[in-house]
Amino acid sequence: MPPPFYRRAGCLIALGILAAAVYGLSILWDAVKPGCTSVVLDRLTSPDGAWVAVGEEFTCDVGFLAGSDVAVGVRLAMTKPPFREIQVLGVDTGGHEDERPVIAWSAPNVLRVTVPLHSLLNILTRQADGVHVDIHFDPDDPAARAAWLKQTDQSPDPSDDAGKH
């Protein structure tokens, strides 16, 4: 009858190496574990001072070797009570600065957001407590935008109340 596993030659060495490898991986994981960070890119006060539009980049690690997911969000924050924030949209930029949305106030109640034509968007709202969010694509080519969305199996962009985007 063979000796029990723990009494075989080299068993303790193999278990020691395995334990050291697991411990080393746990230390490495703590150093690079997934998490998210954010950086404010833009902060623009509306002409009447009632709102602040904020562009913020979020970087989230998605795994040990997989890399990072980078998106830019645009939100509105009220400057007077009752204070609240409203997420407007998100853009998957992949970390490319030239794919970030550009925000500007075109009127006290109109926030203009310009994004590249080939942007992956998550439009959350086009109206927020009396503020209209006017989304524009650069370049402004609705046919090319529709063709790209179809080619990449994306849903069509939701249109605003006036039927334009």
C-alpha cells in the first residue's frame, strides 16, 4: 500500500511552492485590483448661474490583464437649493482625448454637447428640470451616423423633442 499523500517525497515542497504562489498572486492582486477613478475635465456654469455642467472622465480597471475601460460622463448640478445632480449622458472614449464630449452653454437653459460622429453614447436624458440637452455630432452627418450605428449593431440614437440630433 503506498504511503499517504502527505508522506510522499516532495509533497511538502510542492505544497510550499503552491502556497507561496497563491500568496504572491494575492499580493499582486492587491496592488492592481480593479477599481475606478474619476477626474473632472470641465466645469461650466450656466449663463444664469442656476446650473453647473460637469464633464468627468471615469477610468475603471476591468481585470488583471484585461486593461481599463474609460468613459466620460456629463452631468448637471443645481447651484441653489434643492441641490441635486442629474446624469445626462456617457461616452465610451477608450481613453482617447479627441473622443471626449465638448460641453458649452448656448443659453441659460440649453446645454450643447458635441461628440465625435463615431461615438458610443449612452443618452440618459435630453431634458432635465427645464434644461434642454442639445446633442451634436462632429462632423454633422446624420446619414453617416446612422450607417455607422447599423454597421456596429448599435441602436439608433434617441431623438429629442424636435426630432433632431
